[in-house]
Amino acid sequence: MTSKIDLSKVKEKLSNLQQKGGGGTGSTDFWKPTEPQTTIRILPYKHNLDYPFIELFFHYSLGRGILSPKSVGKKDPVYEFAKQLFDSGDKNEFNIARQLNPKLRVYAPIIVRGEEDKGVRFWGFSKTIYESLLALIADDDYGDITDVKTGTDIVVEYQSPEEAGNDFGKISVRPKRNVTPLSDDVKQAKEWITNQKDIFELFTVPESDELEEKLKNWLSKDEEKDPLDISLGSNSKSNKAQPKEELEEKEETNKDEIKKSTKTLDDFEKMFEQD
């Protein structure tokens, strides 16, 4: 069973990432590097054989591993609220929007060399690693690194936070020099591909009302600040609790300034892209 990655899609994704610039759980279904060097093989993804990478977006500010409905093409009230804050032209609201915007995390099915008995797991990595892997596939010297017959193993290099001098550590990737089959056992290779889980079996997409409640709790968690009286409908505005007359007067006074400060959706996405 041979995979053929859609190279046009790889190059399109790589171009988008370069223009924009800057999860997982404790389950055994996931893997993360802990050793200085680990060799892995990225597999074709059973549920999308022409592209092995799954782009997910998470609300890290609201809690651990909260998946944005944006990941499955659904409306995300927190994302919509963040856009409103961004468009307000207010510096403080801009900073809140930056924290609320969901962050990209990319996943791919892998086999860890030396741990093949643990089966297929998902590796979640940053936009920087994603871009490196796409660049590798777009390079004619490597091409489809997931091909089961002529693919390429990847060495994942890891530095701890202490070694890297930061809070998160450092991860980099480099390809092995030689192409290799996924497995010398054809039956085993087929098993790894045909018995993969769907990534969305491992993450729960929250309902809108659940996200709205988490957002309200997050906005009011600082007792030193007045809670925000917010509505998350399509015409909602974000304001501290004030009399209606004061709000209307403030809106009228700042109308021209807000118009000048309004950014496009593309600007919003670009400003908040993080590795």
C-alpha cells in the first residue's frame, strides 16, 4: 500500500506558513520527544491518504487541551469574540484578544523506531516543525517521506528547557540519509495504516455554550477587575459594566478612531500566529 502525498497541497501550505510568520493528552495514543534523539517514521494518514498532517487549533488560555470548533469548520464563539476585541482599536482589548485566539498545533501519525510494538501514535508539534517537514517534502531530494516503500525516517532532536535556556525546550528535525521501507514486514506495514484511529476520536469538540461559559469564567477570574458584561451573539460588543447611556456616548465619541483601527481578518490571523 503506497501513499502519494499531494505535493501541490504541501507547497501551498508551506507558502501560507512562510507568509504568516510566526495538545495532545497524556494518552498512549500520543507521543512526545523526551530523549536527545529519537528516530520516527511519519505514516500516511488513513483518513486522508493524500496528506498526513492534521491542523488543529486549541484554546490554551481557557484550559488544558480545549479544541476550537474552528478545527472542524464550525463556528467558535471565543474566536469570534477575540476578533471583536481586536477590531475595537483598544490596546487592552487587543491584548485580551491575543490570549484568546486559538493556537495552531499540527498532528501526524507516526511509528517510533525501537518502539514499533507500541503501534501508531500521534505526534503533535509546532508551526515551526510543521514548516520544516513541509519544506523537506517539497524538496525533490526527499519528496514523499511517508511513502511505505521509499520513504524517509526522521530524527527528532530534543533539548530540555534547562539545556535550551527557555520554558519549553527545543525540538528540531532532520531526515535520515537513506530511504527505507516503512517495514520489512508488508503485513505489519498494512496493519499500521489500516488500523489507525481518527484524530477526532481522541479530542472532544466542545459545544458553543460550554465555550461561552469558559470564556465568561476566564474574563472574570481576576477579582481585582470588574467583570465584563459580555454577550457572544453575532452583534455582541465587549464593554465593562456601565450604564447604557455612557456606553452609547463612548461609542459615538470613538467611532472614527475605531474605524481607523479596524483590521482585516487576515491581519488578525497574522498578528497572533505563534510557533
